[in-house]
Amino acid sequence: MLRSYLKLAWKILWRRRFYTFISLFGIMVTIAVLVVASALLDHTFAPMPPEVRQDRTLGLFRARLVGKDSIDSTAVGYRLIDRYARNLPGVERLAIVSQAQTVLSYVGGHRVESRIRRADAEYWRVLDFAFLEGGPFTDQDVAGGSFVAVISASARDAYFGGAPAVGRVLEADGQRFRVIGVVSDVPATREVAYGDLYVPFTTQKTDAYRRELLGDFYALLLARSPADFPAIKSELASRLARAELPSREYDHLYAFPQTYFESVADDVFFDDQADRSHPERLLAVMAVAAFLFLLLPTVNLVNLNVSRITERASEIGVRKAFGASSRVLVTQFVVENLLLTLVGAAGGFVLATVVLWLVTASGVVPHAELALNLRVFGAGVAAAAVFGLLSGVYPAWRMSRMHPVEALKGAVR
């Protein structure tokens, strides 16, 4: 039966080629936009190298000092991490990394801008970087404040013209570092991994950072299992409730372990409550935005489908007169509309692939390699199915309510 529906649907779609072209074009553009947006979100939040353990990773991305008359909120300080976040129950590894900072270098008379991160050795064990040369710095390098660096492939191009870099020396931020490793470029969408130069955090020019509760660091907490998240959060909150504060100006210190998506959600909604996260708000906004984006082309396709029904009134009347049930007619029309939507979606995937290639080639998102994958493809197919059903249900319902006599006269109520 379904095979017959599909054959009939295919023939009917090409009966009015102009309507079909308009419908296909609208579907194609709509699905392409949604697929491109899905690919960007996937590239930002989904697990991908070097952040391959996101399901087990929490981050301390910000901390907050609160007093009766003042609030100070920024990234986390080294003292907070070192004194209160170590040896939390359920945490397998704790890594420390600074926010990326832009530093200047001069190579052959040319100015080179690089993003530098200062990290500990655990950083290389929590994240899974792909090394092209050499390897990471060690605990001994960090403890001894060794001026060694791991650089990205693009930094190797900028500093050494793409030649092998291990063992060579570069200067950045007024300091000289010996290169011990080269890693693949990380997309700019990866907040805790994107950078050009990675050096031990103990190479900072002063040790003032060791006394700061608020600073410019992130802590990455690799849990044994996601089931350990509640215990980790509870224990850290308990420790911070007894924290030694820098002055009587403040009463409380907050730092809340959360996933990167939760952190972004809080930033979007300016939620400065350090003891909770609201990722469901961002998910709801994204879902509503996608629905509203689908709404206009859905309404347009509904109008085109109603016009198709009007033209087919006599055909529908004849089929009803010969005993075709409303259920059969509705099923046929929904199948027709889903077929139209899937054909348009196929074109949308092709268009999205071209757009993603152009975005990647343009370098708008540094080092990003945007492409379709199973997650993005699944999201696009789901959007196409919802689009097809939404735009087909009402016209099918109109069809089912046609009276055979009126339909034979070509009238549609």
C-alpha cells in the first residue's frame, strides 16, 4: 500500500511543477539554514577532539565573592582551585588552564599575534590533543617552571614557516620558550582548548596568581562517572562555605562546577547565581527559535497544499463516491507531503554542505572544519519530518471533510 502511495505521490507532485518548485525551494532553504545552525552548535558543544570526555567533565569557569554592599564575579583564581577543589570525591583528575590571552611576537620583522594558555600537566591528560610532533610538558616541567611550550600547527607555520618546530625557540610576551610539542589546530568554538601556545602556568612573570581566589583560570574536573556530579558539587559548596575570604568586605565565596553548556546558558541569561544552572532555559529558547523559524515556511506550504486540494476536488469526490475512506485519503496526502518534504530536505542537505564548506574555507570560525555528521544529519531529518507533518495535517484534514457531491462539483469548504 505504501509503495502505491509513493508512486502516486511522485506522479502528482510533477502535475503542477510550478507549485512543486516553489514548495521544494522553500523546504530546501529552511532545512539548509537549520542544518547549518545545528552544525555550528554541534561544533561548539558536542564531544570532539580534544574535548572527548565531556560526559564526565565539569568546569569551574567562574567564581563570585559576595558581600553586603559589593559583588565581584570573574574567572576562577588559582588559590581557590588549589586549596578547595583538589581531591574532591568522585574526581579522577583535576586540570588547570588559564583563559586564552593574546600576546605579540616579532618574527623576521613581522608581528605575530598568538593566543597563549598557561596550564598544568593534567591538562594534557583530561583533554585528548592530537600531537603532530613531540609531546606535552610534564609535572616536572610545571613544578620547575620550565620555559617549554606546546604550539599549534598554525603557530608552527607563523613562527617557523611550517618547518619542524621541536627543539626550536620562540619568543612571546617577552619570554623565550623551547618548543617540545606541536598539536593539531583546535577550533575557536572550543572554549577551554583553543589556543596557539600552551605553556606551564608556573612561567607567569609573578607569583601573585597563587594568592588569588578570583583570577583568570578554569578548572576541569574529570569525574569517574556522571553519577558523581552531585557529590562533587555538594562537597565543593561545603568547602567554600568555610573558605577564608580576602577581607571583611565579603561574606561568601561561590564557585559552581558545571558543564560548558550550562556555563553558556548562564551567561546568555545573565544568571549570576553561582549555586545553580539553568540549561533548560537555553534549550527552550533554541527549540522555540527553531519552531518559529519553521512556522513561516510551514504556513506557506500549507497554503500551497490547500491550493493543490482545491484543484483535486473532483478527483477526491470521485474516490469518495467509490468508497475511499477519509483515513485512506488523509494517509495518501500526508505521504505525498512527506515525500515532497524529504525531496526538498535532500536538496537542503546539499545546500547546507556547500555553505558549511564555504564557512570553513573562509576562516570566519578559526580552525573550524564544519561538516555534516550523524548528529547533524539526524537533526536535519527530524526537522524535515516535523516540517512535513505540520504542513500536511491541516490540508489533509480539509480533504477528509469534503462532501462527495460538493467535491464532484469542484467546491471546497
